[in-house]
Amino acid sequence: MVVVGASAAGLTAAESLRADGFDGDVTVIGAEPHAGYDRPPLSKQLLSGAWEAQRLELLPHHRYDELGIDCRLGTAATALDVAGRTVRVDGADLGYDRLLIATGVRPRTWPGTEGLRGVHVLRTVDDAVAFREAALSARRVVVIGAGFLGAEAAATLRGLGVPVTLVDPAPAPMQRQVGPDVARLLAGLHAEHDVDLRLGATVRAVEDDGDHVTGVRLGDGTALRTTCVLVAIGATPATAWLDGSGLDLTDGVGCDAQCRAAPDVFAAGDVARWFHRGYGTSVRVEHRTNATEQAMAAARAMLGAGGPYEPVPYVWSDQYDTKIQAYGRTAGADRFAVISGSPDDRRFVAVYGRGERVVGVLGWRSPRELLRARALVAAGVAWRDAVAA
């Protein structure tokens, strides 16, 4: 078994293969030089300085030996030959009986800023360490993008006392992910912590002196002077190495309901787009919990024991003293209602609907109540029944 990708999905799959009884060779290929680590803390505990990088490691070093996993770090896969059943690694072909693709995503960069000092992305440990150092010495940090990553990073920086300007074309933070009602509450939360919100604003240019960033120019001509910019405008599936493989690479690696992309080739985690039978369409989920759950499902499928992978997606976000959690699909819903608690009290659970069905639930500082509400999504409860309960 060969696993390409040594982060959450890849290492979970390797562990699962052993747990499910596979006793043959397991080789894990990781492009980064670091042992596999957890990524959600990059924008929170690592950026804040509360944790050292070592605490993010997914497996202690001795565990690789105990599991008999050949983990090759600092080594990128560069090509796949499906017919020949080989992966090109370090200029040589590595054969496989079954292959799992778990290469995740790559952060989008701002055009023309590659190599420009002071402009950062936040995807790796090295990214987080460099960004933290730059942010702590900056008079102000400009964060471009107010999705999960941008909003969390802004909250963490404010906790460190760093002045932050948060820029996004949407009317409120995370509106594309959680809808306008919760997004407005998030805008208020950030405003209470003195974030300079530039919402409904576009970025015309990232300006520089030829070597270092000097500011961000907004669409209306406003100049935001800064020596530190975080670009948090999303990510794209890391599939360039699969060009020419014959796999479906439309928005990730296209798979069937059992995470199979081709005969004996599977995918899991952020890079995988699979057919979700419960939704009746193909989906790709860039969230930590899915990386683990899908990797376990893919490992079973690699051993011929898998069934359709039909999760209720889960995501969370920690901002200031607020934990926001959600199950299902909150993005793109056309109905919203609070079913317990109150937004005024900063503790509530809300349901999201599409058509006549509940498709998602979200909790704001309400983990126990939300866990009970998860059943509404799993069962596809009718909207009228959910809001009448």
C-alpha cells in the first residue's frame, strides 16, 4: 500500500490499514520535511504562541516503527501511472498494489506577490512561524479574506495585541460559509475586539517597494499601509502532480461513493471529491474531521471492505472566547431559524434549510445542544417539524 500525503488523512489511513488487519508494506510519501502534524492549530494555538510546533505532531516518532510504516518525508510525488501502477518519487518509480491520494490543498496566493517579503499564507508550520514573527513586529497586519482562516487569524492576532485590518468583499466575515445571520454576529464579535473591518471591499493591488510589501490598495482607492499581509483567500486541491494521469481532476480527485478514483486508486481528505449518496451529488470537504473519517473509510475500501462514505460533515471555529460548530451544509441554505437559546445571549443553536428539508445545524457556544440537533441533519427532518419542535 502506498499513501501519498503525510498529514491527517494520509497518516490516519496508514494507521487504519494496520488496525483493520493489513500486515503488508505501507509506504507514506510526504512532501514536507516535518513529521505529519495537525493544521487547525496553525491559526490558533501555534500562531498565538500557546503551543510549540512539536505539540502538533499527529504521531509520536516511535509509533511509525511500531506500526511498520515506511514514512518518507521531504519527498514529493511528481507523477502517477495508473496503468503501470507506479508513482514517480525522487525520479524513480514506486510500485503499488493500492494507492491512496491524500495530498490536500495548496493556498491561493495573491497574483504578483510570489517571493515578496511581508506577504504570507498560512498552510504549513513554517508558514505559521514566519507569519507570527512578522506580525509581532508589524504596526498593523492586513488580512485579505474573512473566511475561516482569515477570521481565526485575525482573532488570534488581536489576542496578542496586534492591530488588524480584515478585508473581504462579502458584507460580513464567513458569510459564504455560515450565511448572513451568523456572519453579522461575527462582524460584531470582531468589532468588539477592535478589528478594523473593511467589508464589502475589494483589493485592487498589493503594493511594494520592489522587495517588501508596503500596503494594500482597496478598490475604492483607500491605501492600507502595512509591512505584513496575510492572504487567506482559499485553497485549491493539490493535484498538479496528477496531470496526465487520466484521473478526473475537476475540483480535486473525482471518486465514487467508496472514495475510488480508478482501479486500485483511492483519495481522501481535502483533495477528494466523492459521490455522496445522501446528497445525490459529488462533494469536496476541506475540514479536519472529514480528513480523519474519510481516510478511515478509504482504508477499508482499499482492503475491499468499504461501503459508501456518507458522513454528516462537521466543522468548528474558535474565535476569541467563542466556539462555533456546525453539522451538515450551512453554505448556500435558503432558510435559517434559531431553535434554542438566543443570539442576544451569545448562546444558541440554529437550523439551516434548503427547500423543505433541514440541511445543516450550527451552534454558537452550545456544544451539547448542537450534538442533539445533529440528528435533524442526519435524518433529513422536514423544515416545519424542526422549527416547530
